[in-house]
Amino acid sequence: MTEFDTITCLTDLGTSDESVGLLHSILRDLAPTSRVVDLCHDIHPGDVRAGSLMLARSVPYLASGLVLASVGSILDRPAIAVEVGDGQAVLVGPDNGLLGAAVAVVGGADRAVQLTNTEFHFVSPGVQHPARDVIAPVSGHLASGQSIEQLGAEIDPSLLLPSLVPMSRLEEDGSISAEVIGKSRRGAVQLNLDRDTLSSLGEVLILEFGEEKRVVHLQHPTEVSPGQLALVDDEYGLLSVATGRDEGLVPTGLDIGAEVTIREAT
């Protein structure tokens, strides 16, 4: 019987009502010796891709244990529990692409089950609330030692809905098409590519977005002059567009989801 002493939570529930407090209370009741860590509850409602990206960025640093993730207000498919790392961790959440990238980051799934055994769910007086009625109580039971096999039908992990995290791509003309996938509080924007992806293009590049074309250098953040726009390494091993040392602010048009083309400067 495996018990987990840490439950890390990521949801789109916000903190303006009782929802997150209810999760804590449910977990406290079912797994009183487990500690709950709130990673984030401010994902924009229903933004599965943003939640998936945040979870994928964070999972290498999370304490071993359970990850309770819930983004979306309706379960179109049964929620799932995915065991990874030879049983060191289990990710519990909707089968809507939220967990896929994080599972891949930690080496793939050992096994997965659909949470179809209602013995471990709460009965709702109205419409089922995925986090409160399914994902939280199942997480509490797992943390207190319930075996994953009892939660429902085991399924092939390859049948899970894939992650919505976008991938950069090499175009026929040799350019790289990327996408803005995040924005820091300082204003730097994260792209879905790393330094190795640009290795064949050199360190002086043309950055195209919207109607803009900018010459940028591929640099370490400490090498960027104040006010200079550059492609810099970030703390997740990806590249970000930023200006200056700790300035971060970038031109308009580089919002999350914006397409960016990078080509060699000639």
C-alpha cells in the first residue's frame, strides 16, 4: 500500500469563492497526514493549454507524490489517474490534454486508469463538479493508500487525449515557425523552442511577428544591453524574447498564441 505525503494542486477554480477551500477540506478529511501544496489556482477558466504548459514547466521540480489538476467545468471523458516514475507519483485530472505534456516530461506513463468507480466519488445534489466530486476525493483516497487499480478500468496510456502544447517546426525555406506560449510578470515572452533548435541559424537572426521584422541576437540575459530586443535563454531551458537586463518588456503583437518566424540574418 503506497501512501503519498504531498498533494500538489493546479486548477482554474480561482480564489474568490469556496472552491479551493473545499478541495483542501476534502483532502484533509480523506488524507489527514498529507500536505497540500497550491501550485496555482488562477489558470484562466477552461484554458487547458495554459494549465498543461504550467504543469509541464513545473513537474520536474515538484515533490514526489500526487498531482491534483483540474481545468474545465465539465468532464467530456472520464477523469484519469496516471502513474509515473515507477509509482513515485500519480497525476489525477481530466482526460482533456491537461496532463499529457507533464507525463511526457517525466518519462511517460507506467499505467493509467479511468476514474469510473463511483465508490470513490462524491454524489452531487446538482451538476457534477469535476474537481470537488471526482478529482479531489479520488486524490484523497490515493494519498491515504488506496490502490490505483480500484479506481476504475485500466486503459492504454496511448489512448489518453494528447497534450495541446504546440510544437515549433522547420519550414521548407529553412526558417523556424514558433509560437508565444507564455509571458512573464516582467513582460518577457516565452517561445516553444530552445537554443538547439536554432543552432543552424547562427546567433544573429530575423524575428518576424505580425507586421514587424526585427534583427535580434541570441544571447544570455546578462549580455543584453538596456532597451535592446533579444532572444534569451530562460529558466526552463527555452528561449524568450526580452529587452534589456531585467526589463523584459517587448513590443505589442507578441501576445500568447502569436505566431513568430525566426530566420537567419543575411
